[in-house]
Amino acid sequence: MNSIGVGLLGFGTVGSGTAKILVENQEVIASRLGRPLELKRIADLDITTDRGVKVDGRILTTDAADVIDAPDIDIVIELIGGYEPAKGFLLRAIDQGKHVVTANKALLASDGWEIFEAATKKGVDVGFEASVGGGIPLIQSIKEGLVANRIQGLFGILNGTANFILTKMTDETGSFADVLKEAQDLGYAELDPTFDVEGIDAAHKLTILLSIAYGIPIDFDAVYTEGISRITPLDIRFMKSFGYRIKLLAISKDDGKAIEARVHPTLIPENSLLASVNQAYNALYVTGDAVGNVMFYGPGAGMMPTGSAVVSDVVNVARNIISGAVGRVPALGYQPATMQARRIKSMDDLAVKYYFRFSAEDRPGVLSRISGILGKHEISIQSVHQQGRDVLGAVPIVMITHEAREAAVRQALSEIDRLDIVKDRTMLIRIEDWK
Amino acid sequence: MNSIGVGLLGFGTVGSGTAKILVENQEVIASRLGRPLELKRIADLDITTDRGVKVDGRILTTDAADVIDAPDIDIVIELIGGYEPAKGFLLRAIDQGKHVVTANKALLASDGWEIFEAATKKGVDVGFEASVGGGIPLIQSIKEGLVANRIQGLFGILNGTANFILTKMTDETGSFADVLKEAQDLGYAELDPTFDVEGIDAAHKLTILLSIAYGIPIDFDAVYTEGISRITPLDIRFMKSFGYRIKLLAISKDDGKAIEARVHPTLIPENSLLASVNQAYNALYVTGDAVGNVMFYGPGAGMMPTGSAVVSDVVNVARNIISGAVGRVPALGYQPATMQARRIKSMDDLAVKYYFRFSAEDRPGVLSRISGILGKHEISIQSVHQQGRDVLGAVPIVMITHEAREAAVRQALSEIDRLDIVKDRTMLIRIEDWK
């Protein structure tokens, strides 16, 4: 039986996992697919380091063209990451009529539209299951499993590094800097952790999800992004006392008029299912108008889990090749002609509950002045805590508000932060109080 | 653009949900599929009751043949449930060259093989996403999303009724009978709850999962099945004190030599993710050799959630029709020629931890006699509780064992239950102590 030829660009962590699966699980994959997948060539700048994968040394090359231009390769997997040369390689492979599979969320979130258009024009498939949620099959589940639904909400823990850090801070009360250092030592965080801890990686992933959930064009700039680096052990302690856990959540809601699209630290009830998603695990909670609430959980990164998702895409494309059904499911789940931009809700119009931590002088009348300003802006308080009077020379006053408009909140905090009795910028964390 | 013709057999709860989705979400489905799905006809014995679904009265019929034999219908959805006439209708539709979609787990678990063979022979597709886990897209996720994996384990909460009852018993300490009554009043349990509370429904679903996970023929008799009707509030109280929650779990493990296949009440750690799956929700925890652990969570039953899964199958089949790719993914995930029976591990060979509750007389030496018999059978005790001396005139002695062989446990319990100091049959609950 004719095998399906597969070529790999990038022999790093995920590339090695992908190759390992293609080699070691070849038999079980063939018994499902009906034909063997054959890993024909791997291109990487470094072809001497041993990755612990049993591949014939002769299939290794330092020249990407040996993969992209090879007539015996049907599917090109791009696992280089980053913008260039990954993008150029993908477009060239597409131009050569190759189907492509990628895990490159940063590239898709910025230039995905161009890549998908090129693929549609050329009549080739693009798989990107591994770009969001690592090994969790959530892209296909949204595009196909929930195809009968109007999607109404997405709540995702989409960055394993940030979740690992917040879990550690919650369980062991370390500072952000200390825990980040530990995560770096353990290999859970990169030397430059900006994309992970500042929410950018999660925003890339949410950008892709928004497109497949709502049929809107890819638009990274529409996503509000805020990271976790300002969270303190003090905040963790207070939010626990209020019955909350903190997660870096990627959130979207569609009320039919506008779409919310935001990534930020978020307090969620400690007994909610997402609060139990800890360590480097990822999860996506989806609300559909027919199905209600479903959740997908699993490893959001790593050599073998991400490889699992990459290979599932390869098999998916291979099935299309075998049955002559290329383009069977549109790359973003919607027919391109039906996709159109929707209004993205401004953060000013957001209405949620808030957690505030004020750093105020320990004087009579402080709470009254703060709550006076909040009241003026129609922000009503659900509960207040004053604790630990000896922290940093100032009194932390902690509040949970009722639902309030973000524009009002920003105005109120800017007034409050200018008060002479307020010693530091007020900490604001949004709350999602569902279930 | 040509629409895809859809016919529905059975206009009950799930049938109504399916029709509602096909009508109300027609536009969003078409924007994904590229063509409209058109609900051409609905057959049910009762076509007069208002289901709250806006369908033209002229498409209703009491004659199933009007659906099965109609030339304008491409896909027949069977939502009658049970064995006959559902099976006959399905086979006749297949024989007419119609693709079929069903949610009928009882039928598939017994006669699925025959139905899949008929469909393969006739070259039509069979969709059954809704047969396991209601609205959760888990069949496709295992068949396609985890296609790169050798599946190593399945842990499922697959029956919403049983989960609802156990959740209530855990949160509110009612007896099984009282809570069952309540569940019946709320419509969560049927008048004859046998299939749900005795684990039969969960075993039907596990039977289907085993086949798609391991590529083995459908064999309901291979699944050990035990229900929840013997669980008492006393057991719930004790297991909570040991840090466990109780779930009716469908469990399978593949150690490479044999496959475990069992449905029974199971104690799991209270802080595990599955322990947080409460009420009528379902979840499936899957371990794959590449991906590690993933979990799928959502509503396991209900009009709209199950309808969501049914319609996802219809769209999937419609995509195959449109792109000429019928049979693109084998019904059970494996190429039929590669499927073969595997050894199912006998329950005697099971090795797990156990919870025992002995009902013994309140006399000195009782614990020593019981533990003597356990020791003789090489069952070692991890912890013992003796509490509540006034219950039913006997002392409940509760134990957690270390891992023991089930054959030894059965022998030991049969000896213990014959002791004059033991007043009632010993309660045995298996423990899965992961993570």
C-alpha cells in the first residue's frame, strides 16, 4: 500500500516528539488510517545532537528545501516556531502544493489569514491542532464536535507556564519572582518568560479560538492582554480568604451584539472545575447554545503531548488525501466567504466584579474616603477586608465589588491613587463568578 | 446550493432537541458546512403533541418508511432507542443506501457489529457520537484527536443519573432509595431506573469506547458490571473521612497483555479532577501513551446537549457526502480488517485497593478474627476505623486495604461473612487511588 510521505521542519522538542510518535506508533496509526505514514525527511540546523529518536541518519538534512521541495513528501510539518523563516517555509510549501501542519500560534495569530488564504487558493489543507492546548484535541472539537452550536463563551487556561507559577504561588506562598525562577530551573519557563507571563502566548491562542468559534477573521490586536507579574503573595492570601482561586484566563463571551476578548489574571470560585486545573495543565471551558458547558482538559505543552496533536493533524490531512477530500473542513471551521468581522467589546464597556487591594495609610477615615469615590462612580462594594497592618508600612484594604463598568472603575481608581493617603498603585483583578 | 436531506425517526426528547437545532441553528451550520441541512421528514407514533419546535406539520409522519425509503433523504437519524424497531429501521435505511446517525448505545453495545458491517458493505457512514457522553465530543476525539496514541486507560463517569444520585447522597446524606425517588421526581431518573443505577447503561457506553480505543470487536459481555444501589449513607460518611469521593466509574486499562473492562462504584481521591464532576455531568479521562492524560467533560444527556452531538454527526456525514469521502474514517476508528479480540482480564486477577465495611458484633476479638482471615489471604490493611457503635445493632468496622488480588478478597470475604460474629454481608468498594 502506498505510504503518505511526511517531512518535518524543526527537530527541537516538539519535532522530536512528533518524530518519535511517527516512528514508534507507526503500526497503530496505520491500523487506523489504512496506510502507513512515512517520515521521509527532517530538516534542522542541528542534525548532530541525539534526540533519542530512532530515525535513519540519512533522512536528516540542514536544508529546509530538501523537505519543502521533495516530490515524495505530501505533508510538511513546521515546528520551527516564531515568524521567520517559519512563515516563508510554510508559504513555499503551500506554493509547492504541499499540505502543511503547524503548532505555531504566534505566527497564526499574526499572519494566519495570509497563510489560510494561500492554502485555500492552492487547494491544500492546513492543520494547527497543536497550536492551542497542546495535546488536547480542542480545535477539532470546536470546529466539528460543536458544529451545531452558536458558541457563547470561552474560558481557557491556555498557558501552562503561567498556570504552573500561579499554582505554586497559591500552594506555597512564594513571590512571583521566586516562583518564576523555580519554574525556569525546572524547565517550565523560558529564560525570557515575557510571552508566557505577560499573557501574550495565551492571547495568541485566544485569537485563533475566536476565529474558529465565531467565524471572524484573525485579529490579535482585538484581544486585551494583561499578565500575572504584578500578582503578590498578599493578593493570593486575600483571594483565598474570599473563596477564590487565581488563574490567567483567556475569556470570550458573545452576547449577540459584541464579543469580549480578553486575557488577564482572573479570580474564579475555588470550587469551580477550572479552579482544579493546576500545574502546567491547560483547559478550555466552552459554552454553546445547544450543548451548554463542556470542558477539555490536558497537557498544554511538552514534547509528546504536542506531538500527539501534530500527528493527529497529519492523519487528518492524510485521510483527506486518501479519500480525495482535501478542504473537506475549512481551516477555520467556517466557509471563508461567510467569515466577517464582528464588534469587539471595548474594555471600558466590560461589566464584571472586581477585587481591589488599596495600599493606604493607617488613619481614621481612609475607608470612608475610598468608598466615597467608589460610590460617586456607582461602584458598590460586596465585602471589605482589612488585615495585616504591618505590611510595607501601609494598610492593605481589600474589597470585592458588585458588578461594575470598567470605565467607571478605571476613573475611580485613578482618583483614589492620587489621594495623599494612598501609598501605592491599587491592585485590580477581575472576577468571573459563574457557577 | 443543494441541501443535504435529513430524516428523523423518533420525535421524543432527543429527537425534539435535534429538530430544534436543525431548524434554529440552520444558518450557522450552513456557514460552516457550506450547504444547508434540510430536515425533510420526522416519523413518530405521536405526531400531535406540540414539542415546541417550529417544524411544518406536513413533514410529520407516523410511518417510518416515509423517512427510510424517501429518495430526498440522504441521512437517517434514529432516535427511537431500544432494540426493535430501531435496529430493523437502521438496517433497512442502510440497505437503502442511507447514511445513519444514532444515539442508541444499548443497541450498538449488543448489535453494533452487525450494523457496522452492514454499513461497511453498503458503503455508507454510521455516526454515533451521541451514544456516549451526550453532548461531549468524545467519540471523535478518541478516534481522530488521539489517533496518534496507544490508549492505555479510560476512566469515565458515563451515567448522569447515577452521578446525580451519588452527588446528592454525598452532599445531603440521603439514602439511595430517597435520593432515587427525588431524581425520579426531577426527571433525572426513569421510572424503571435499572439500566442507570445498576451500571448497565455505563457498561453499554464502555463497550463502545473499548472498541474505538483498542480496536477490538464490540463485546458487551466482556464488561464486568456492578451498580450503586447497595451504597449506604454510612459508606458515604466513612469514605469521606478517608478523603475519598464515590463515583460510578467505567474503567479500562491496557497493560499490553490484557484489558480491564469494568463498571462499578469506585472510590477516588477527593481532590482528583473526576471527583469534581458532579450532578448529572459526565466526564471521560483518557490516558494515551503520547498525550498523557486528557479529560472531556460536559452534559451526558438531555434534549439539547445530545441533539448537539447528533447534529455534529449529521454534519460530519454531510461533509463526506459533499466531498465524496464516505467511509473516510472507519466507524470504530480502526480499519475493520485490523480489528481483533484481545484478552480481557478476569476480575479475579484485578489488583486494586479495597474499602470494606464489616457489620460485626460489638465484642472483643472481632477485629483480630477478621484481620486474621485477611492476613491469611495476603490482604494487608492500610487503615481501620471503628465508629458509630449504635448502628443497626452491629458495629461497622471499616477498612482500606493495600493493593490486593480480587480472587483473594472474594475468598476472604466469603470466609468472614460466614463468621458467627458477622451480622450482614460485607460491603466491598474498589478504590482507584491515582494522583
